[in-house]
Amino acid sequence: MVLFNAIAGFSLASIALASPPQLHARQNASSPCAQVSASVAAQAAVAVATPTVAASLAYSCITSVPFNQSAALDLLASIVPYFRWQSNTVWLKDPPKEYAEKVQPAVDIWGGLKEIKSKAESGSYDNEFDFGFELYTLLQSTHDGHFVFVPDVVGTVFNWARPVPLVSISNGKDLPKPFVYPDVLAEVLGNTTFTPSAITKINGEDALEYLEKVAQRGSLQDRDALYNNVFYQLAAVSLGPTGSGIGTFAGSGRGRWVYPGPETKLEFENGTSITYTNFARVLIPFDGISSGEYLYSKWFTESELIETEAESAPAPSNSSTPTASSLPAPGYPPPVIREENNLIGGYYLEKDYSDVAVLSVPSFVGIEAQVQFQQTAEKFLGAAKAAGKKKLIIDVSANGGGTILLGYDLYKLLFPRGVGHAAGDRFRAFESTDLLGHKFSKVAEGLPRELADPEQNETLYNLQYDVVSSIFNYQTDVDVNDENFESWEDKFGPVKVKGDNFSSLIRWNLSDVETPLNSGGIFVHGYGKLTNYTQPFAAEDIVVVSDGYCASTCTIFSELMRQRAGVKYISLGGRAKPGITQAVGGVKGTNNFPWDSIQFLAQYTITNLSSTPKEAQYYNSTELGEYWSKTPFVRQAIGSSINVNFRDGIRDGDETQTPLQFVYEAADCRILYTKEMTVDITAIWKAAADSTWGGKSHCIAGDLGGYGKKTNRRSRTAEDKVLERRMKQWRKSLNVADYPLDLYTDLTKARLDMNGYMWP
């Protein structure tokens, strides 16, 4: 343990890191990469799980990797076919005025790619990192969390970090200020004698302005949601290394790919200051790496070697990271029921809030837990009604999405007779999607739609999974009138909007017998075998809370809840600016497509679905023949994803057919974080309950209309009293050590290939 001691008598940021990174002094060596190699070897000798070095040394090493012009041009050429699948490039280039003013400025993807290519051709890049980071930044600047490519030089070798996380807090009324989180944690839990002081400057710059700049490096679109993601959030921490960790400022989430500089100096309102040395995690073996040239030759060129070494490379981890089966949720009370990875959990509140149930949903599943997710939601809502609960809070903070149809299922579990679609979906209509649709539709016409038994006929089952249930089969999905499409041409269109071509609008057919193939194995409530359900809570007895990190499937769920059911939404936190904020701040695209899935579709059509060699030769002469290159997958950072946003969502009745990604929607109420809310999640839920039904509004902007009238609460039961004692005991047991300060995003072991997920 390392203590940063406060000067006696001052309210300095005095923190105690649970397991701080050990920064080792530079070794005597001839190059920065050789110094990293020596440091890693020294740490291996004392069994350090994940080596760390000073950020400045790591940066000197990675920027010593020479620029390889021919390889860069090959990479740029290989990604062009996949860029065509990105659904909203014309809208990114020319967004609606309100979006450009309130959310993000225009981004010309194709123009940016052309500029990078021109610089590569002229040899304008000083090193490989400058090239790779500019390419990464081009996609990141769209703030479309489905559109991502992390080059190897950006994410394979090092992840960057600062040694301390921050929080942004208020007294509930005044605009928030940034604080060092361990200081606040210690104060709230009664482990300190000083009062934390707010941060006024970071590296000599106004702290609020500095943090807003840091926030813009995130993946979300909304600026207040981006700002929240800079800080330590209990919901994000509950997801462990598969979430956005302890905030982008500390190097979790997208912060791990942005060099933070050599040091971070914090200045405080009380006149004190402290300077931290930033660091980098070393993600690959560095044995024998003596120069930037050698690093390039070993890790950025030979695909077989990269894949082999990736299997043995040390992944970012720490001894306090729990196993998936016992993932804790610091700051969360004892659950009524929860999924073991904290993807969903049900809780009750006590005393004056004893009629309130809370469903925490920080994910719609990024691993194979769809059945457990559905069962947890169903069991908890049934138990809450049986226990006499009258109100329901749904907390979707930190929810980056997951399986699309789980979003539909949770909505339909809450509103079984509600409208069964969120919006109309569409995709870009171009040569690749047209060729796939024609072939998949033709093959599917000769196959049964009733699910085959994989043990009885594996070949047929695989064809149903890969072809029959695919969006490229016209028999999958329905049109905006809930009628079947008559042909692929009927489904494909194209329809010209804003100078680009798109498919006809489509909707999920939730009555389809093949629904389990698109839902991780479940049927959706209200359809098929799950029709005998009643609505558990009225819409006015439900409120949804969000920190803005609601993306992908979470935004689909929110479209259903707000537009179909009329449920109110509360946004949390945000920048130190007055006014209302958005509750849904992540990508609103309705389907991300991994590049390897696109490559599979093209290659599968040529090699498996072509009926003759001549037909295969024909397909190979079209755009489908442009997906053979391994280059994008060799050059992606280990443990990262490569995605495009394949489908846009278009709200019913929108004659402009503007993708929901570009529609600004204010929340109904905005509540600011307090100190207690960063330590005890129930403080958030109680503020939400007060503001919605308790007659005491915590909204600093917006209101909840007629919801705010105080209601008569039911009489406390024996079970309520038992819960009160349990909650009191839980709060007494809270300890600083329970809150990880060294939890960082590590997706190398995660299975996050679901169809509506935004990778952190």
C-alpha cells in the first residue's frame, strides 16, 4: 500500500490506493523500448502480474516505432469495404442543426480517410503511432460507439492511466465540482478527519475545462454523458473489467488508449496541490525488444506470431479482481436476486421507501447469459408484486447494451400488451448488401422455417442459423405495417434519403419461430410460449434512472419505454452547467456489425452458398471479393473490437427519416450526484423515489409533472423490518477496501460479440 500523505492542517487530496501501480525506475539501456524491456523483466522477477512503466517512457517507446508506409496504405485499402457498411456517414457529415449545436459537430468520414491516406502517401507521419492514433481518432470523433477500429500500435502494447480516479459531486443543488474519489470515499465512510477540497486546476488549466476535453475522447455522443464517464461510477464498477471501470480520467474505458502526458498536477480550492506520475500498463511480453524497429517487426507484421503471442500475453489484471461467478458490486445493498455478473439485479428499499422496488440493469448481456437475465427479471418482478411493492425504479446507468431482443423482452415483461416495436430499422443499400440478400433469400426459400434439432440435423440447423434467420433473408422481419415482405427487392428498396441509398424500413417479427436464434435462446414475453403475463406496474409507477451511458440495446429499450409506454426518465450528473440533460447519451444505432461477421458473410456466400464454380467466380468478381484480406484483423489491437453501425432506427411518423442517433431528447428531470451517491447506490434511488412519488423534488432542471404528489405508503410489514436491520448492518460493514481503485477495462477474456453492444 502506498499512502499520499496530506500536509498537516490542510485539506489536501490524501488518498490510499488499494493496489497502486508500481512505477519502476528506468534501466540503463540504449533505447526507450529497451528500457521498458528491462523494467518488465525486473518486475517479472518479483511476480508482478501486469508490469507498469512511467507513461513518458512508454510513450517514448511507442513513438519510436517507425512508420511503415506500404503497410499503412495496405491497411487503409483493406478497411474501405467495411466503412461502406457504416449506416450514417451522410448524416455525420451533415447532421441536424440541433445535434450539431447541442451534441457533436459534423465529421466527414470519407474525407478524413482520404486525408489520412494522402499523408501516408507523402510520408508525413513521424512514426507508426501518429498514423495509428489519427486513424483511431477519425472513427472515435464520430461518437458512434458502434463505429470503432483500434490499430495495434494504439492498443496492443500499452494502456495509459493515471493513479487516481475522480468524482464530480454537488450538494444536490449547486453545480458539481470535481474531487479526488478516495478522499470522498474516506470522508463518507468516516475514515478521515479532514474535509475533501474540490479540484480547481489540472495541469495548470481550469479543471472543468480540462475534464470536458478529456471527456470528448470517450465513445458516447452526449457531452454530459461523456462527462459522467470521466469519473468513478458505482454502476460501471459493478461490471468489473468488462465495463468502463473507474472512469476515463483514470485510464478505464476509452481513456486507456489516450496518452495522458507524463504527469498530472491537481490544484485544490484550499490552496494545496499534488502531482502524480502517470503510468502505462505493459500488455505484451517485452523479452528481447531492444528498439521500436524490433517492436514493429515482432508485433505489427506477422499475423501468426501475433496470434501465438497474444495467447500467452499477460492481460491487464489485478489480484483483487473477482471471478465471474462472484463478481461483487461495491456500494450496492444486499439483493433480492441478481445475475452472478451483476448484469441485472433486483433490490428493495427500506423505511419510508419500503414500497419501492429497484431493478438495476447495467447491461443487456455481453456474455452468454440471456436465459439467466430473462429469468432474473421475471422472478424479481413477480417477487416485488407478491411483496406488495407499489413503485419500480429501473436503473440503466452504465448500460452499453447487449442482446437486442433482451431489450424488447424486458419492455414486454413490463408492458405485455404494449406496442411490439421500437422504431423502423434500415441499413445502407449498396452492392454488398444487395448481393447477400439475393443469395440468402434464394437459399432460404428452399429451407423450412421451423427450427431443426441440431442433434438430429446439424447441417440444416446451421443453415437456419446462418441463412434463414438472417436479415438478408426477405422472409425475416416485417415491414412498417407488420406485413411480410414479398421478395428481397421489396425489402431492399433502395430508398434514397439525404443523397444515400437505404433499405425499406423493417421491424423485428417477434412472433417468428426462429426468434431464439437472434435472442441468445429466448422467446420474447408476449409472444409464442410467453403470452400469459399481466402488467406488473402502471407506467406512472415506474421511473427510469440513467447516467447517460445508455447505448445500443439500452437506447432501444428506452425508445420503447418512453415512446410506447410513456415512462419518465431521470438523468444523473452532467457537466457543471445549468439546465436539463439527456438521459440517453450513447449510440442509438440499432445493430452493430463486427467486421469479422461481415467478412464471414461475404466468404460464406462465395465458398458455401455458390452452387457452381462459375457462380463462385462471379461473386468473387464483385464487391464480395473485397473481403479476403486479413490485414484489418492482423492490425487490430488485441482485445479490441472492430465494428460498424449497421442499422439506424427511424421513429414512427418521422418524414425526414432522421436516424435516432441524431435526435436530441432531454430527460424529464435532472438530479446531481452527491457524495453519498458515489458510495451508496441507494442514495440515488431514494432521490429518484422522492422526486417521482415522494413529494420532494431533487430535480435541478425539469420536473416529473403529476408524479410528484406524495402518496400514502403502505404499513410496514415484518419483512420490511427484517430488511431494515439487514440494510443497517450492510451500511455498517461498508469499508474503503471494498471499493476497487485499480479496476481497469480488460476485454481480452470477455465475450462481448452480441448484436447490440457498445464496447467500452
